[in-house]
Amino acid sequence: MQQPIAILDSGVGGLTVVSEIMRQLPKEQVVYFGDTARAPYGPRSPSEVLFFTKQIVDFLLLYRPKMVVLACNTATAAALEHLRACISVPVVGVIKPGARAAIKLSRTRSVGVIGTEGTIKSGAYVQALHDISPDIQIVSLACPSFVPLVEEGRYQSAEAKKTVLETLAPLAGHDMDCLILGCTHYPFLSGYISECMGEKVQLINSADETAREISAILYSNGLQNRSSCIPDPLFFCSGSPVTFRTIAEAWLNRPVTVTQVAWPSIIQVG
């Protein structure tokens, strides 16, 4: 089936999921929307995040996708079940895949979770982890300063390193062997996060596991693209297309074209 996979995020973080989909499912077309003008979602109320997510999904449905992927942990926590009840195509989030990966890899049965304020307050990761393994020990920490560093393209700066080290200091001394990056922006900072946590703590990037789940759903429902002709990915954002394109090209290692969607007008940038 040649219909695309629609992916949304509060900004550029979902590009980590896009990268894995392109690697694991190279025949599939991606239509991506990053709500960069309204990022970050973490400090917003669940009702506001739900409204934004529904607005973006309505836009993406114009492209007749065969699946919708919420490549945003905050949106997953606020909107996943609502969207599954409202639209006819499969809707995939990033929280349960990340939880499954952590359970599979942890040996001490103690894991950490870092995420936005909205994701941590929702308790979605605690619930997902305890649904699989009720006795697992969980340490959660909100890291609200991380997303702006990524959205502004400062994720490789000395400031970013300092911010990561200071923010993660409360996790020092906890007996964990896995740390879930509970925001798709955080893999941009994985080098600094890993340096801070040490080699004994494995970072869990839900992008890989999410792409595996997408693949399983496509194949079990006969939705995979069997055509040899693969259209280019489509990228949309609500903020600066120049900033988005710079980050996207660096992360995906390919040229991209970005269309700015400033509700309701659309501006093309090559």
C-alpha cells in the first residue's frame, strides 16, 4: 500500500523516529509535521496538547495516511487513546515501545525515566512499565530545559553539556541500569546524557522500538508498500522552516524540503 505514514511531534524531536523508519522501512513514505511554533508541549495542559494534536492530525489526514504516529511523548500521553477512538487508521505512540525496551534490557529491575513536565506528570511511563513488570523500580525526572536546546539547534553546544550535567544531577547515586529518554528530542543530547550517567547506564531511545512496532503493524495488516517507486518524504512545520530544515538535514543526512504551515496559510521553502 503506497499511502504514507503520518508522523507528528511538537517540533524536531520526532525526526529521531523518522530516521529509524527510513532505516528500517526504506520503502515507506513519511509525511511529518513538527509544531515548532508552539513547542515545547511539556509545560502545556493535557487539554491544550490534545487540541493541538487533533488539529495536526486533521491536517495530516488530508494525505490519506495508512497510519498515524505520535512521535511525541507528551502528545502520546494526552491524545493516544482519544485518537484511537476517533480515526480509522492505526495510531501508534512512543511510550509503550520505550517501556518494553527498558524492561527487556534492564538487569537490576531499576530504570530511570526523563521527559517533559507533561509526560512525567502524566505518569504514563510509570503505568506502562508497571503494566509489564509490577515490581520494577522507577526514578522519574522532568527535564524542561532540554527541548529548547534542541529546537534552537544548540544541542551540541557547551551550554547544552552544562545544562544536561546540572539537570541530571538528582539521578546520581540511583541504582539504575537503563534510562528511558522519554522525549524524542532527547536523543539529540544522548552524547552528553551518556557522559553524565556513565557507561553502566544504557540509554533507551524509543525510536528504534517504535519503528519495529510500526513494521509489525504494517505487515500484520498487509499495509506495507510493495511498490518499487518511493515518493520523497514530506516535511511540514509551523515555525521557522529554515531552522527546521537545518536540523533535519543534519540529523537525516539528506536534503529536505520544508513547508511552513502557519494556520491556515501555507508557505513553501525549498
